[in-house]
Amino acid sequence: MSDLSSAAPVNDADILRQAMDWRRMGRGVAVATVVETFGSAPRPPGAHLVVEENGLFCGSVSAGCVEGEVISAALDCIADGAPRLLEFGVADETAWRVGLSCGGRIAVYVERLDDARLALCAEAHAEIAARRACALLTPLDGGAARLFREGALDAAPAAHTGLVTAEGRRDFLNIYRPAPRLLLVGAVHVAQALAPMAGLAGFDVVVIDPREVYAAAARFPGVRLDPRWPDEALPENGLDAYTAVAVLTHDPKIDDPALRLALESACFYVGALGSRATHRRRLERLTAAGAPASALGRLKAPIGLDIAAVSPAEIAAAILAELILARGQKPLRGGAPS
């Protein structure tokens, strides 16, 4: 057996795409999904592991703890077509043998990717590619799954990924959202450290800077560069609810237009580099330019969590931590929501 997941970081939508690719090659494929967790489970509900008939697999349902057992069940599922609901807990002999000794419990649903499911996954993937959220409702009794597109998500039986019980039937609702995008305005030292870090964390990163000497491919290997001014580049890259903007240049000619556009948008995060004194002057300029107080209140500045960061790499780590926190929409441990 071979794990393809080490080739590059992938999210669950990418893992499903791998399953679809295998199926379109004519191979038998099974999809395993975490449908329930309790305690210190290593992977959340909705996490996927996909397996093809020769034992190749991609993704993870337990960060390595029970993958072998799940892959074996997936191969059986490919062979006989019968879905399976597997449960592993700290008291299980199998869980101890394979390493799930952290006090958690997980339930994993395994199903064969047949033509009907393939078509539904393709529809879901098209929605995600268009940067629209969607949800798949899967009956755990083996019944036909159902897709909810973004405009119809209010009709879904829940607002979050997880088990749904109705009329004695258990279904699993998996909500898929587009990959987070990070637009870095300013090809500076902090951006050089932050771009690869954010890429590893699953962000689609674009560095925007009209200064050719800064936005050079040699300084940002493997990173998408946009050499236009922010007022042109930001709208064309997209400023949706799954996008974060970090403004890093200290140059008002570049920073201020970017901030005005980002703060008027649905971006889930907008931050700007600079000291508190720099930020006060920035607020004065933006206010004079007509930015409302409600929009300015969204701006994270000085950017990044306060972890006494000094070097560009440390500042990049602080920014990435704040991005992840904002995306998760939860408070720090022991703290109140921001």
C-alpha cells in the first residue's frame, strides 16, 4: 500500500478529487469519512481517507492511528459494495494495537464510490471550485446521498458538519467550503516567510506588489505573484468570505487602497503591518478617505497575535496563527472571542 498524501498538503475537497480521478480511470474506489468523534480524537468529523483497489490511499481519518484497519475495510467495501460503519475507541483492542490510545473514540463510515456518488461528488467539487460552499447529506443506512448548494444551505438539516438524526434515521452532513485564500499585499521579508507557511497550512497564497524588484520569482519560489497595483489586483483575485488580506508594505500608496477595498468586502480577515503609531496615522488617512468606523473596526493592526515576535519569521508565525484563529471563529483558550 502507498500513501499519496505525503506528496503535498491536501484538504478534504482535494482528497475527494483524488478519489474521483481514480474512479474515472476505471478503478474501484472507496471513501472513508469520520462521522463521529468523542474525546481526544485526532481528526474531526468530515475528514476523508480514500482508497483505490490496489491499496493506494490518500488522506487520513486518524492521523495514522487506525488507517490500516480502515484501508482493509475499504478494500472489502470495493469488493462487495456494502457500506460499513466502523468504531474505534480507547478500550478497543484494535485501537490499542494501532495507536488510538489518546482517550478518544471515532466512528468512520466507509462506502464505495459508485457512478451515482461520483456524479454527486463532481457536482460538489464544481461548487467548491466556483468558491461556493455546499453540503452532502449521506444516509448511514446506505441510502442515496443528497447535495445542498450554497443558496439552499438553509434547507440543510444542520449548520455544521456532523451526525443528523431524524425519524429514527442517522445521516451525516458534510459541509464543504472553498479553500481559504490569502492575498499578501507587499512582497517584503515577512511575506517571504509567511507565503510558504500559509501554503503548508492550506491557504491559496497570492503575493501582490507592483514593485518588480520586490515581486521577483527568485524571492518567492513556487508562489503566485501578481505585479499589479492592489486596486486592480484585489478585485480580480477575489474578495469573498473565504479570503484573508494581509497588508505589509508600510507604503500608504500601496497599503491604503488595498485596505479600503478589503474592508468594504466580505473577507474574513484584514490585517496590516506596522506599529501602533503607524496604525493611528493609517486610521486617520482611511477615515479622511471616507472609510466608516464599522469597517475600520474589522482591521487587525498591529497584525498578528501578540507573541513578542521580532524576526520576519516570528512575525509571519504570529500572523498565520491569527489567520487560523479568525478562520476558526473561536476564542483563544481561556479568552473571550475577539
